[in-house]
Amino acid sequence: MAVALLVAAGRGERLGADGPKAFVMLAGRPMLEWSLDALRAVEQVRRIVVALPAGAQAPAGTIGVAGGAERSHSVRAALAAAGESGPDEPVLVHDAARPLLTPAIVRASLEALETTGADAVVAAAPVVDTIKRVADAELRVAETVPRSALWAVQTPQAFRRAALERVLAQPDEVLAAATDDASLVEQAGGRVHLVESPRENLKVTTPVDLRLAALLLEERC
Ligand code: C5P
């Protein structure tokens, strides 16, 4: 069995919506409901904890907790509310900002955690753009980074519970600097693997992402 933590406490300022991003209406429902559907459909997920912005209600059948100042603080708050379980029980962390999650992606992440024996498994898609690193504020190009080994990281990220607990016990400022939780496990010397996931599992950050996500979800229904 597994526990799922859905982080939904961000303000989503780059989206420019009135309220918190996870509650913006998307194809007729608040954005976080799409991820919840996918998580609820996976038999192995026995409990879902949602990190929420101030004043928001926990969705039906979930445990709600107040989110923290930064994303990893919200993950830590959600894990603390998940209740006891064994050190090896998988914990899935998913961003409510990725509403195109499917049960198949969740199952593949859990299965890869099992088969690789890694501390964490991260859903990711091969990078399709050519990536250049710039040297300065004038945008002078320093190098073109070989693309073949580059992957764009998504959520869900599946962790062995003990590995996630250990890295989240670090000081607030260490967590604040992390853009995902798997990088904390990497820094601590843990073994992290990727599992291939479709590019459609996109992150809603700006208004154009919201339009794209709405089109894809409407197509699915
Ligand atoms: O802001 P960004 O899109 O990078 O956030 C990724 C995810 O983390 C979103 O689902 C957001 O709601 C969540 N988050 C959070 N608590 C924060 C910041 C972000 O739960 N303090």
C-alpha cells in the first residue's frame, strides 16, 4: 500500500488568477480534483493528504493540512499528517499543478520504486528542445548542452518513506532551496531513478498552460 501527498498550497502568482492555482476552474472543476481522481483510482493508494492554502476545505475523502511557505515545507506538513506506516511504505508526492496525471503514471512510478529498489523514483519525459546555457545577463551563450541525457522532471515522485522523512528533517532553509524533493534525496547520497512519463503530464504555470490543459482534459472526457 502507499500514501499520496498532493501539494496544493501554492499561490500560483505566474498564472495571474484571483485565487490559489489548485482551485482555479479547469474543464469545469477545481484543478486539484483532476489529480485526486487519478490518485483515487489506484488501488495501492490507501490515504491521500492534501496541503492546502489558508482557508481552503479538504476535498472529500482526504486529510487536509495547512501548507508551508515553500513547496517542500508543504510536503513536510502533509507527510506529518499522513499517520504512521512502515519505513519502506511508498509515499507519492504530486503537484496539484499537474492535473493531467493518470492512474497509469501513478502505477508505473510505484512499480519502478519496487523493481529498481531506489530511494526515489521520479516521473520524467525526455527533453525535446535544444538546451543552451547562458554565461551572463546579456544572454551570451556559454554552451549547448548535449540533449541525449537530459530529462524534464515531473511529479509524481515516489519515495521510500524513511528516505523522504530523513531529508525533510533538514532545516527550513535547505528545504526552501529545493525545487523538488528528489533533489534533496540526491544531495543526501540517495539513489534516484526516473520512470518515463508522457509530456502531456504538463505543469500549469502560465495562462497558456491552463488553456492547453483544458483542451487535453476536455478531449479526454
Ligand atoms: O508554484 P509551483 O507551480 O512551482 O508549485 C508546484 C506545486 O507545489 C503546486 O501544486 C503548488 O500548489 C504546490 N505548493 C505548495 N506550497 C507552497 C508552494 C507550492 O503546496 N508553498
